[in-house]
Amino acid sequence: MTADFKFIVIGRGMMGAAAARHLARQTNGVAVIGPDEPEQRKTHEGVFASHYDEGRITRTIDPDPNWARFANRSIARYRELERESGIAFYSQVGCLVVGPKRGGEEPYIADVAAAAETLRVKTTLLDDDGLRARFPFFAFPAGSEGIHEPQGAGHISPRRLVRAQSLLAEKVGAKVLKETVISIREEDGLAVVKTSDGNVYRAEKALLAAGGFSITQSLLATPVDMKVRGRTVVFFEISEADAMSFGAMPSLIYKSPGDVESIYLLPPIRYPDGKYYIKIGGDPDDYDIRGDAEMRAWFRTDGRASVREHLTRIIHRLIPDLRPLSVSSAACVTSYSPSNYPMIDYTASPNIAVMTGCSGTSAKSSDEIGRLGAELLLDGRINDDAYTTDFAAHFLR
């Protein structure tokens, strides 16, 4: 058998599209496979992706040095990606991290402040009075402290980021195949990729980057060991006038005492329907998903009503002047490896690798994660020694 491609990336999401671009810039014979976003989510029977949205928080500061490096390297390439693709996806509106003030039982703000100092990121530390003066639309509990990162932070449109990555990958020769992969196996020293359309593609190597759907039983000879959790996000539609009045609002990460009401929040973003929405997320408990059939059914829902009510109570306390025109919710998933770092590694086959399990925090870091996946396929290993994790993959026994 002969190979149709040198490398095939399975998954056209944020990491997969990034890996395809990095590969195609360095070699020919690259393909990336994955379906388009469905037009009707609630009746769609196929696979989904969590990048079907317009808002993900991006920030440089992270107490974990590996995640900080993922983010720093990715954010540094945002403007280049925008220039080369002609697609704007990054809004540098800043990011505000708030939690119980330092000196108590909660170490979160102290850890973030230490990370900012280590990374030499310019930030402003705000006490209760400073938070009220700088961000009057927010109402945090007394005894809070905030760290404001005005540069190199804000939010990205994951939809447009994927579009930019895919466009640039195609420009340098990658082939985009809009199909759904159902099986990846090694045969006669090649990676054999089968799709639901009945097509079979062969490559020297294949990289599985299918997000939560990487756990699909039939995809690999031995499935990855990964937890997938259903998450609920809530959208508060506001008027254009209110969106303008909240114009100085940054992205927000709020760590509550005891972590029982911790949330993340996106400032007003104009969505494809022309309306402005403030988005909030932060499930108070976990909803585990087992298998791709359950995941497909989950994506067709509006998430959990209990989480929607929980987040609605929180946002009205945080933004007392919020006057929503409508409230809606949606389902997404996050995926966790045993190490809580991405798995970027080979399976038992030297022809098939995985890149998945990104702990729900990787949208901002997807370009760097994709670069590492490309490096794995090109060089047979990750040569970058700046990271303390080995990116080891784990598989079910």
C-alpha cells in the first residue's frame, strides 16, 4: 500500500487546525479531517466541537508554569495569525482575576500575583476600593482583591481562530477533508483512516485531535484514558446601548471563598446573529460523560437547568445593573488527562499519535499545543525542553 498523505490530522478544532498549519508550513502532504459546524445543533446527529462559540478568555498569567508558557507563546503569535489570514479573532480588552484578599486561607490571589512577577507581566493589584473605582459595573464581596492584566489578555473568537488556522494551512498546501473519522489503525506500516463517508485515507503518520470525542470507542485500537465532563454556559443578551455602557469591562475570572461560586465571565460580545451577549460559565459540580453517544446527546441540549439557575444568581450579584433582554444556555465539554496536561504522544503504534485532554483551559493556548503536536509527528518526539511535563498519553487497559 502507498500513502495518500504524509501526515493526517484528525479533528478540525483549535488544536487540530493549529497542528495542520504548523505541519504544512514545514512539509507537504498534510491533510486535516473533520466536519463543518452543524447548521442545526439540536437536530444534528454527528460529532460536535466546543469551538462553536465567539468567546474564550485569554490571559498571560497562570500559576502553573507549563500552562503559562503555552499561553505566552500562543498569545505572542495572535497578531501574526491575524495579519497573515486577514481574520481578526483577538480582542485585547484585558483580564481581571478576583478572589479573597491575601493573608487568609485562600492562596489564589497570592499565587496569581507570584506568577505575574515570575513572568514579568505588567499588572495592577486592586483592593476593594480600587475594584469599585476601576470597574464600577462589578460588585464583589467585601474583602476581595483583584489583579488586572491590561495587555496580552482579553478574549478570542474560537470560531474565527479555527477559520484563520485552516485558511493558512490551506494556503501552504494542506488539504481539508470535511468528513467524520470513525477509525484509525496501523496497517503495513501506515496509519489507515476510515471515514463515515466510506473513504479510506493512508498516511505515514496520523494525529488524533478530536477533543472530547477522542474517547470514541472505535477510533483507536485502545481508547485514550480521559475524563470528559459536560459543562453549561449561560448567555445574557443585552441591548447595544448597555453593551456600550459596559465597554470597559474586561474578561473576568472570579474565585469565590471555598470555590463554591467561582466563575468565568466574558464581556459583551457581538455574536453572528447581530446581538450582544455576556457569557458566564462555572459549573458548581461535575457532570461526567461516558462515550460518544452520550456526548452527542449532551451537545444537543441546553445544558443543565440547575447550573443555569446557579449562574444566573451569581451574575446578578456580580453585575447589579444587568438588564438582560433574554437568557439562554448551551452545552459544551471539557476533557481531562490523568496528568491534567495535554496528552501529546504516540499510541502503541509509531504511526499514530494523540493530542487531547486539555483540561478546559487550552483555547488561548491552542496554537502552541498544535505546534508541539506537529513537532511530535515531524521529529518523532517533542524536543522542546522548556516544559516540565512529558506530555505522556494514557490509554485504557
